[in-house]
Amino acid sequence: MGIKEGNVNLDATGRQILQRCGGVPLAITAIGSILCSKSLESEWLRVKDSEIWALEDEGKRILAVLMLSYEHLPPYMKQCFSFCSLFPKDSVMVKDELIGLWMANGFIPSRRLLDLHDTGCEIFSELTRRSFLQEIKEDVDGTVTCKMLDLIHDIATTIMGHGCCVIEPNERLKIPKTARHLFVHNSSSSTNIMDLSKLQPLHSLILGNEISFCGIYNLSNPAHNTAFKSLKQLRYLCLHDGNMKTLPESTIFLYNLQTLNLQYCHSLEMLPKDTRHLKNLKYLDLRSCSLLTSMPVGLGQLSCLRKLSMFVVGKDIGCGGIDELKELALVGELSITGLHNIKSLTEAKNANLKKKQNLSSLSLSWQVESLETSHHQHRNDEEILNVLQPHSSLKKLCIFGYQGDRFPYWMMDLLLPNLVEISLEDCEICDQLPPLGKLRFLKVLTIKVMGALKYIDSNFYGDMESSFPSLKVLEIGMAPCLEEWTTVNGREQFPLLRSLTIKCCPKLVKMPMLQSLKKLEIGGINVTLLKSLMMNATILTSLWINEVDELTDLPDGLLQNQKHLDSLTIVSSTLKSLSDMLDNLSTLEHLELESCLQLESLPAGLQNISSLKTLDLSQCDSLVSLPANGLQGLLSLSSLRI
């Protein structure tokens, strides 16, 4: 609990405080978060002798402890905590959305050397450490989410009073005049009719699907172009409307708006043409707005804009060109789509990507077309990509639909040395990969749909003693012409590779030895490559085999050396029998056989896998019997699906 060296009395005091917490983890964490920054004995004694410990009811005592922890927060952090009551109980809150809300409402103090978002991350971490935010999770894309316990949500709601208002599903709209932040759930009730003109003091507005405004259910309806005109104080607007095709033109009157979150507007086709008037806009979230066809002219005039998740290059006259990005000091992630619509090299160069040192992730996308169509239209993808060179600090690069013959000089010469993740997809004409093995920090590499790729040669590894020294995840798929993958003798290759996925590479028969693999997913390859991979990968914990060509039986000895395998999945319409070596898999816990249409029986060795917990036999229509002695040996089995 933060005991400092030399304060010997604190140990005894701390034990007394711990005893008074009654073994309740939430109370212990809350008290610990207070004491960790206290070094004086008097401060610890003040907590020990607090009157909260006299409360007989345990629930009230825990509540008092949490309130005590709250009181020790700095004022700005108190605001951030209580604001979380805007979200309904048991809501999954997204870290970046929370921070965006805090920033838009001015809760985060400005520090000279620290970005507001970074300060917001510190606040999030502190609220987590104090257990005010719990169930922290991070998905594969790096999105961090959290939840709030009901008890803690009650505290936040009590503190916030009527400042935050939540309208639950099918609940009548009763919005206090003091409300400054409003969250309206999805609703199908015709009684939920919102008159936005009466909500002028609002600072934050989050709206679900099918919310009716003054009797109009479609925000795109021309009759509703004045919907937001009265909300002059609004700083944060989030719309969860999957049917909305256009925003009301009145959105441009939200002069104080700092965040416009349209992430869930999957049908959105265009932004208001005068979006440039939103002079205070800092965040424009367009993730998943896949139907957007262009950006409005003048977007580059938004000098405060820091985060723009997506920019769409339109093909029509009157659309904003990619050069709108020139003066924008963007940070974080940026996806640029519609690059085939760029009208000139000058326009592309003026995007000024090379100067955007605060971008961490960049995605560049062309429309995927047939080779005949792209040649007929004389696409200049190579010239365009050459002038779209990012800043050397970039961490993640994705290229989709590129139809050039070779990758640009800034990839071939490795002018992006800090890359951690690369994805190359639908680059159908490229027949050579850059020397990516020289990238010291590269951890994730995805190569998909490269129809012209025939050889992966020594150039791919570079000239370092150890190639791909940090790579952990590698995926190669849809390379139908790939025949040969060269092994460079005398050099270490892929020393840290843990996960490999190879799909739809039917001509590939040989790969480098990969002895560090823990996870292997293979499909659309031949049996020769399967045996070669399995011979060297002896510490696998997860194996997924999907439609390996001509696989009727598991080759002899295929699983013989797999002493660590935890999960095995086989999807094969040609498989007729399994190896009797299954009982060799002493650590196997999950076995799934899916769409094994010709499999008639299971091997006798199956019943000896005492570690097996789940057995899934889906769509194995020809299966007529289980092992002779049934499944009685599967002592750990808890789930059986047939």
C-alpha cells in the first residue's frame, strides 16, 4: 500500500486498514489507491480513524470507501469520472470515445509538453487503477473498452445529478432543463419524439437508431435540414443511425462542435457541403462509413482537425481532392480510399503525407478492378504511390488494390524503418516483395491476393544476419502462382514467429524451417507442404487445417511430435479417416471436426485423450459410430456437439 522505506509504523497501520476492508477487493483497491501516494503517518492514521469504518452495513461501508477514494481525486479527474454516468449501466465504453468526450467538454487540463489525448490516457489509467473503471479489454485492432460496476455508476450518477440524462429504450423523453449531456438509446417507440429546439444548452448528444425528431424518423429527410440549428453549444455529437444517407445541412451551424462521431452510420453517402464551417472540429470519425463517395470541398480549412479516420477521394467535379490534407496536422490513424480517382501527380504530392509525423497508421486503397479494366483505363498507380510517401515514424502501413508492377522506392529502400505492421492486399500485378526482413521492429505481416507472385527469394530477407528479428504473426493467402520460397542458409530467419497462416497457395511445396511456431492455420495447400511444415513445428499449441488438397487420410506421423497441442481443428470434405496417433496428443483440450463429409468413424485412440474438454463434430454427415468403448475415457469432457 505504498509503504515508504523508513516509515516503520506504516506497516502496522496498513495492516489495520486492510483488516477493516473486510477482505472486499473493491474496498482494498480503493483504499490502496489513496494510500499509495501518501508517505506521512498522519495521513494513514486519518484514513484508519475515519468514521466510515463505524458503518455496520457492509454495502454502505464499501460505498463510503469509494466516496473517500473519489474525494482524493483532483478536480478535473472528478469531472471525468462523474461524466461516465452519461452511459447506461452495464454499457461497454470505448476508451477513445470517453477521452474524446472529456476533451470536447473541456475536462482535460492543458499541459505544455503533453497532448490532451495523452493526458486523457493518463486519466483513464488512473480511474482504472482506482477500480472506478473495470473489465478492461483490448481487441485485435487495439480498441480498448471498459465497464463500470453498478455501484460505482450509482456514485457517478449521484455526483453528476441531472447534468447527464440517459433515455432507456421505449422510455418517454423527460429531459431535465439542467441536462448538458444526453444519451438516447435505440428506440422503436412512437412516443419518443425529440424536439431538438428545446435542447439548446446541450454540450454532448449521443443518439441511437430510429430516434424520431419532431415526428420525423429520417435525419436525411430534406424537411429536417434544420434539425441541429439550435444546438449552438454542442461540443460532441455521436449518431448511431445505420439508415442515414446524409447529414442534415444544419450540422454546419454547430460552431462549437469538437467531435463528430459517425462510426456506425453504415449507409452514409455524403457529408454536408459546407462542413468547412465547423471551425472548432478536432475529431471526425468516419470508420465503417464504407458508402461515402467523396469529401466536401474545403475540409482542409479545418485547422483544428487532428483526427480524421477516413478520407475518400471522389471522382466528380466539386469534390474535395486529396490535396485537402496538405495543411492538416493529423494524428493517429488515417485511411485514404478512392486513390484511383486522383486527377494528377501534383494533387497527390500536395497531400503532404511525408510531413505528417504524428500519423501512426496509414491505409492507402484503390478500387479493385479486373486487370483488363485497369489497363484499359491507364491507371497510374505506380506514380501516385511514389509521391504518397509517409513520414518515417509511421508504425502501420496497409496497401489495398494497388495495380503497379512494383512497389515504390520508399518501400524497396526501406525508408519507413519503424514499421510494426504491414498489410499488402490485392496487389495483383506485383511479382516481387520489398526486403521486409530488414525491418527490425516488424511484428505483423499480411500478404494477400498477389496473383503475379511466383517466387519469394533472398531479396525478401534483406542482408542482415537475422531476418525478420521481431516478426510474430505472418499471413500469406491467395497467391495461386507462388511456387518457391527460398531458404537462405547461414542466416537466422523468423526467430520469434509464433503464428503462421497459409491459405490458397496450391503450388507452394517448400518453406523455410519455422521451429518457433505456436499457432498454424493452413488451407488450400497441398499435402507435401503440410508434412514439411509439421515436421519442423514441434511446439504447436493450435493447429487449424482447412481443405488441404487430396487429403483423404492424415499422413503417418503428422501429429507424432505434437506434445503441446491444445486445439486441433480439421475442415475437410475429402478426409476419410483420422490417424490412430490422436492418443499421442496428451495436452489436447479442444477437438473440432467440421464438414468432414466422408468421415465414417473416429479412431480408437480418441478415448485415451483424458485432457479433452470440448469435442465438436459438426456437419460430419457420414459419421456412423464412435470408438468401440465410446467416450468413457474422456474424463475432462465438458462439451460435446454432434
